[in-house]
Amino acid sequence: MKDFRNLKVWEKSHQLALAVYEATSTFPRRELYGLTSQIRRACASIPANIAAGCGRSGDAELARFLQIAMGSASELEYHLLLARDLGFLPAPTGHQPGGWVKQPCTANSHDYDSP
């Protein structure tokens, strides 16, 4: 069993979740139970699945939960694009909103190591 807090990929995804919660705090109130909720759940699911995988026995279980986290990252990427196209998020300078997601989720194997 690994301590998820020591994984760089978990730390990056946790920081992403914090940033997304902050970014969605300005969304229209009418979206609280719609897009805001969907984005926040998808985003929180990424580090949560990494943590869950670390609590399992063996690398195969960890790999399975990392795949689930990647699915949540793809879902989040779409929701961020939708929020941008609806005018809820500004387009980040120089890159697409999905870049927020891809950075922690396209980790190399060394990103799973302790800091």
C-alpha cells in the first residue's frame, strides 16, 4: 500500500481540484446543480481515484484506478471546454482549458514517485 500524498501525480491533481473549485465559484448560480456540480465532481474524482488505488493491494489495482482517474480527467476536460464556450470561463492565454487537465494527467512514470 502506497501513501498517495507522496505521489507527484496526486499532488498535481489535488492542486488542479483546488484551482477548479476556485474557477467555478464565479459560475452563474443557476448552474450550481448543473455544470458547476459536474465539473467539481469530475475534478475531485481524479485525486480521489489515485488515493483509492494506492489503498489497494498490488500494482494492477493501482493501474485500474489510475485508468478511472484518466476517464474523469477526460470528462473534466470536456466540461471545461463547455464552460468556456458558454462564457463561464475565459480562454486561458496561449492554451486551451484542457491544458489544466492534461498537465497532471499525462504524467511520466517518475511522477508516481515520492517527491
